[in-house]
Amino acid sequence: MGDMTSEGANLGAGIDLSQFYQVFFEEAGENLDNMEQLLLNLDIENPDDEQMNAIFRCAHSIKGGAATFGFNDVAELTHQMETLLDKLRRHELAPTSQMVDVLLQSGDALKAQLARHQGSGADAVDTSALLSSIRTLVDGGTLDGTRAAAPAPVAAAAPAPAPAAPAAAPLKSTVRQLELLVGPLDNPAQADNLVELFKEITDLGTIEPLDGGIAADGMRRFKVLTSSTDNDLLDLFTFHVSREQVKILPLGEGYGFHEGAPGAPPAEAKKDEDPGYGFFDDAPGVPPETAAEAKAAAEAPKSNVPVAAKPATPARTEVAPRAGGASPDQSTLRVSVEKVDQLINLVGELVITQAMLAQNSRNLDPGLYQQLASGLADLERNTRDLQESVMSIRMIPMSVVFNRFPRMLRDLAAKLGKKVELVTQGEATELDKGLVEKITDPLTHLVRNSCDHGIESPADRVAKGKPEQGTITLVASHQGGSIVIEVRDDGRGLNREKLIRKAREKGIDAPDTMTDQEVWGLIFAPGFSTADQVTDVSGRGVGMDVVKKNITSLGGTVEIDSAEGYGMKVSVRLPLTLAIMDGMSVGVGEEVYILPLSSVVESFQVQADTIKTVGGSGRVVEVRDEYMPVVELEQVFNVPRFDFEHVSSIMVVVEAEGGRVALLVDELLGQQQVVVKNLEANYRKVTDVSGATIMGDGRVALILDVGSLVRRSRH
């Protein structure tokens, strides 16, 4: 697990905790993301109690898990955050933007600490400055030395928040005696594993069975001496059993069974017996005040209020909702990507087998083989449904990418002294997981670029008659077989003259006759930067060329549109890159090629004399008053011909990257689902080909890269 604290490393001696690490890291990551979103959306002037509670729960969940696994640095920082958040949610402090900043920075520090425990090899994170900032804020101070304003008084009608340990109290308070009920359990050994786990974590206290290790009515009972809070205990146990299966009760005399508990001995027997298990007053090893406290707790009426006036945390067993308020019945299952990919591969093989069966059954007499034909029709329908649902597992909404930008823009705008609002649209648009991971960096660069180069300073904007707050808009949408992500800003736009001048300085050929589109395209040249000075945000000349390269490597394209003084728009178009797609198969000579169905516009029969030759070598065809380039697949792929008299007479119009071409083919063979196999991984890169597939008769057919064919015709 990489560089662990010594305590964390010792945990594995009796029971292997490493199997739970991954779950903890994933849940902690989710909680941190959730906390960041909630903090960014927090209205400081009028904070919402539910939001404050949700932020508190996020920090609390991380603290519980970190303490369980011995990640002391994480536990310490989250404990301090919790103290501040607790004061905020109980209205003892009013939230300020300084507090939000410090909590966001703490979230960043926690991410770095968790990455280190996961084995990233990074150095230990120094959080001393952060911890001292949090303490200052907790004590009602501000980071610039003044006192914070007291919060507005809360209306008396507001329900009192749940009591919590006083903020000033140290982490460990007095030792308490508790009875712990776990169950009902299907497998009693589960409880023994929990006991082992409890014993490994040295600072939790001691635990021993009250029932001789026998599960009465599926319940196991334990005596616990601990100084931890109920919530810390629940956090530990609910890593292994559900929260409803754990109850924490005050421990009475005798067996510790509270009255009415199943399996408790009759009342008379209690009197005659030894008061049992060392819980009488002054028993060796029991702190004197604890014994008295336990007695008082046993005699007290059954309620949640502590008897003694001590600041002990009352036994609270209500279930805190999960971060973000998701109800427990919205269950999710964590599965590794490898398993999903394997599933997709198997479904792909199934599609190929189904296509083979469909092809071989075409020659059968449907009258004689009626049942077989209807079974094959069902198989085809079920295969398609199965394939669609398996594909949807890998699809992730764009909100996963978009959610990282509000925080980044907040920090960046503050650094640059600008006011920027982020608007997102189409967050529910889904994209393949593999693409989401690769598209995040280019989009991050485009958003930073808009904030730095595009949006002007508030004073400049007001002078131009614009609102002082700039707007950056992120839009995701489906268009045909592609997903289009747009990054728009209402800033200063691109300056044509400045770009041409800069290009000439760099030795790039830039004649005045260039169209606007071509001029905007100059910013993709390597080392090209229009920044007047180099900052730590941009201006080093690495950027747009890398963005373009990354997007092109994903089979996508980038287009820029700009209006000087009004802003600019960068559109990134990506294929959906699913492993199975709908294709149209066409025949050229003896060969079969597949065209992505989403790119096909129309097909028609053509007479040889409607094809015109232009410029000596190029050929065009007129389709409804529009001329488009003709691409002869026979020549592109050097298809051998044995019927020399044959003249290709079918045109298929395909569209990509905003351009159309007409492909000349011999015949249209039909439409079918095809499983895309990566040609590059299995053979090598072939121009104009994006992949290959296995046909129903076992032959390999190439899937054409329509974008590449359109670009070819332009040149």
C-alpha cells in the first residue's frame, strides 16, 4: 500500500485489512468530490442547514475510515475540519469565504494524503499551516487577524441540532462501558472477524464476548471498554456489516443484557449470581468513575439523555444518511473496468456468432424450419438488447468531467482578479469511460484559456459596456454518431491581425488571403502563444497544439469560431467509440467494407457521364445542385478486379467533419451490427481505416475512417 504510517502498517498482523482499503479510498474520493461540490454551491449569506450537515457528514465519514485504518494524518486533518464544520452547522460561527477557501484547500490536502497512502510515492503532505488556519477560524478569528462577525441569532422554532462533543475537548474522552449487539447475522463467524479487527486497532479499547461466542437468535453480544464515540465505533463496524445490524447500548450489571433483551437470564437468577464479568464497583482494571457511571446508566430510565452531567456523548444510534443524501436503496455495485471490458468482448463474440447463424439460416426453407427461424429472430433481438445494456455500463455522464471546473475557475478567477461564472448544459450526455479520462485534460486547458485570454478584467468589461462578470459556457450534446463538447466565452475573441502578425514572427506562412477559419487555426501551431507575458497560467507556448494533438489521437476534431469583442467558441467533436456499432456494408470487387451508419447520408445510382473531372485529376458529382468530391474506393485500396468490364455505378454519400464526399462502390450489401476490433493493436495503423470486424461468414472486413476520406478529398 505504499508509504503507510507505522500504525496503519501494523494493522494487518491478525486480519488482512488491505481487502478493505480500496473500498475506503473509493468512498473517501467520492466524499471529497461531494464535499467540494457542496462547498462551491454554499450560499455564504444564507447557508442551508441541510447543506452544512451534508458537508459535515462527508468529513466525518472520511475521518471514521481513516482512524480505522490508522491513517493518522488524514484523521487529524478531518477531525479539525469536523470541529469547524460542527460549529458552523450549530450556528456558533457564521460561514465566511475564508472558511470555504480553507476547507477547499483541506480537501486538496486530503486528496494528496490519500494518494500517498495508495502508493503514489509522493512526499508527506505538510498540513501544519492548514491546521493552524482551521484552529484560528474555530476560535472565531480570521486569517487577517480580525475577529469574525457573530452569526445571526437562530429562530427559537428551529429544531436543536444533534448534540456533539464540545469542540475544545481532546479526541479521547473518558472510558465508557458499552454493550454492543451485532446481528442478526447469517454467518456468526462475521462477528469473530469484527472482534479480531477491533483488537488490531489499539486505540479503540477492549472487547470481549458476553455470550460465550454463541449467537442467540442470530445476535452476538460484546462488552466494550472504549473512549471512542459511538459514531467512531459505528464507522468501524459498518465497514463490514450494515449499519442497521449494529446497536450500542449502556452496559448494566450482570450479563450486560438490558431488560427485555432476548436471552437475558430471569431477574431472580441475577441476584444470586456473582455480579459477573468484573462489572462490580472497584473491579480491578475498571476506572472508578466508569463503574459508577455504568451503574447509573443501568438504573436510569431508558432514554438517549446521559445521566451524569459529564460531557459524555449520548448513545446515538440513529443512522446518518450517506453523503449527498442518497438513500440506502439506491444500491450500486463497484466493478473493475477490466471485468466490464471482458464482458463487452464476450458480447462482441456473441454478436459475431449470432450474425453467422443468421447468415447460414437464410437459405433454409422457413416453412420447414419455422421454430428455428423464430428462435433465431428472438436471439437477434436479445443479442441487440444485451449489447445495448452492456454498452451503457461503460458510459459515464459528462457531469463527471464538468464537475471539476467550478472549483478550478473559482481559484483561477481569484488569482487573475476576474469575475467569472460557469454555465454547464447537457451534463447528462454520456460518453465512453475511456474517452472521459482522456478528454478531461484538453477540456481543462480550453477552460483555463478562456478564463485567462478570453475573459477581460472587470474594469475593461465595464468600459466596453459588458457586465463585469464574464461567462464561460460548457455544452455537451449528441450529433449523429459523435459527441460535441463546446467551450464558449463572452470575452474579447480572437484578433485576426494579431494572429497573422504573430504567425509571421514565428516564420509560419500566413498570407492576407487566408479565411477567418484558417487564421483561427493558426493558434494550433506548435509553440504558438498570443499571451503578452508568461504567467503561471499560460503563455509558455505549450497548449493549443497539445490540445489538438490529444483530441486528434482520440479520432476527434477541434473547430474554432470567434467574433472579436464578443467572444469565441471551441467545438470538440469526438466519436462515441463504442466497441459495437451499426454499420452499412458495401461491396467493391470481391471485398467488403463497412461504413459507420451514422456517417451515411444517402445512396443513389449514378450514370458515368454525371461525374465531372476538375483540375486534371479531381472528380466531382452533382447532387441536387451541389458538387461533391468523388472517392473511388477501388483506387484508394487497390482492389484487384477480375470482371474488367464492370463499372461501379452506386454512390454512397458520407459526411464527417462538416464535409461530404461521394464514395463509388459496386453494391450495397446491407445494414448490420458490427463488432469493432482494433486494427492498430492487432496489426498496424492503416490510413483511411479505423478498425476491422469479423463478418458472419468468418471473413474480415475493414471499417472505413470517413473523416480521413473527407480530409483526403480536401487535399
